[in-house]
Amino acid sequence: MAERLVLHIGSMKSGTSFIQNVLGHNKARLQDAGVLFAGERWRRQVAAVRDLISRGGDDQEPLDPQGPWQTLADEINAWSGTAVVSMEFLGPRSPDKIRQIIRSFPDTTSIDAVLTCRDIARNIPAMWLESVQNGAVASWETYLDGVRKHDGRTPSGRNFWRHQDLVQIAERWADALGRPFLTLVTVPPRGGPPEVLWERFASLLDVDPAGCDLDVRANPAIGLATALLLRQLNQQMVVDGTVPWGYDRFVKHELSKRGLVDRQAQEPRLGLDEAWVTKAGRKQVESLQRAGYRVVGDLAELEPRPVPGVQPSDVPQEDVLAAAVDGIAHLVTGWAEAERTSRRQERRRQRMEQQA
């Protein structure tokens, strides 16, 4: 059985990809230190958490004993040291789901939840930029209004606060695990060295942070012209909130994250400087301070500060068109290379058949 299980539960846009990439890149080193980053690859954790969300609860089909979640749990239960699961979809789970997670590890001595936190002034733009990469059609102004009003009737307000209401997320997990078993890790202010976040997280695993290689793939935000292009594309492709087949692979990952993200240095960034954001952020900080959770870092780092940048109306259409041209060029180049590779493989196969 695992002596200890550390569940990194998010929140979204709080350096989760960086931490996950460091954990995956240093899997062997961590295992030598007695820490298991569960699953052959991190995507196994993603599949496991999605399986957990959709099965095993009230009015849900039971978990498959050979399914992704139970397979991951079996691996953890067979480990003798510390095991780590890092998946931000765990954060907003209901009390019933959290109890289901706990029941999956009946013999584990200690289950700890780690909630990484970033100020909402940076997270509001980041969440909108992420949303358009997932097929959202809401404008920045509409999105901002839904967040400001906490409007659960809109996808904007509902999705943002589900993942960014740190007070509620922390309270649910602390109630289920016990207050001493929840730790908040704050993300340093903009411009701080990335190793600080890893050092804070690694301290909870009782491993030497310097013993891990931090040269991992980054997950940079897209620029504003690219975001406006993707939103226009979504308005053409998404019907009644349903994204077409292949969207995640071809639009989110190939076009955006592998292609247009390279334009970020030449595109303006989305800015945010609103009094209500400062007020909402400070209210969160005050509530977390009163709750008295263990904190690695400083809750003062969650105090909102103005995010430099421009508004969508400031972006000329020529910039959006330039992003579109670059995007088409990226896709056509990729398709041509894939076709060339396919033809080479076919010629090689034919030669091998002739020689046989």
C-alpha cells in the first residue's frame, strides 16, 4: 500500500502544466527517491480522472474494475512510498466524489490534497484564452460580465467559478480529508522565476527540488489576435455548443498550441484592470486567511494586480488576418509533411514486398 498519496487538485491556470511536466520528465529520479508519479504517462492520469468523474457515484454506472481509474488506484495501492496524482479536474469535485476517491485507497496512511492558487486578475484572461481554444464562442466582454456577476446560467460564469472559487474548493476538500491534510501553494507574482513554484511543490513531497531537471515543455498562453481568430473560427464550426469531431486534435492542439502559439511574442496580450476584480480577489484572500489552512508561499501573492495589455477592440483586423495566414501556412506545411512521410512509407513497403 502507498504510505502517502498526494493529490494535486489544481486550480486551473495555476502552473499545473509546469508541475505535471516536471513530474513526468523526472519520473525515474522521483521514483528513486521513493515518489511514484502514477501512470505510465500523465495522460493515464487524465483518463483515470475522467473515468472517476463519470462512474462510481450515485446514479452513475459502477467503475470498471479494469478501467482507467481502478487501474491507477491499483498501481498506487501497490506502491510502498509516496504516490502523486496531478490533475486539475479533481479540484471542483463534489463531496460525494471526494469520498469516492478516498475509498479507492483504503489502506493508505495519509491522503493529502495540494491546491495551487493564482490570483484571479491573471486567471480571468487566462481562462478566457483557454476557453476559445476549447471551442467557446463568448466574446471577452460577455465572458467578463458572466464572471463579474457569478452568473451560473452562463457557461462563462459557471465554468470560471467552478474552477476558480478557491474558498469553496478548499472547504470541500478540507472537510473530507481533515483540515491538516489540505495545503495551499501560491503561485509567485508575474515575472518570478519558475523554479520557485516547483520548490514549493517539491517541499510537500519531501524531495530535493534541485535534484530534478526543470527544462520541460512550456504551456504559454496564446496572443490576443490568435484568440480573436479562434473565436471567429468557433462561430463558424461550433453548433449549439457542440464542437465538431476532431476539434481537440486539429484546432486546439495542432493549429493553436503547436502553431499559432509561436506568435505570442509578436501579438498583444489581453489586459485586465477592473476594480471589481480587485475586490473579489481580496475577498477570496480574506476568506482563505480566516480558514487558517496551511500555506506554502504567501496568500498576499493572491492579491490582484493590474494585468498589462490591451482589449480586443484595440486589435486591428489586419492582425487577425495575419494570424489566419500563419495558421493556414502551419496546417498546409504539416499536411504536406505528413503526406510526404506517408508516401515514403508506402514506397518502402512496396520495395519490401518486391524483395520478399
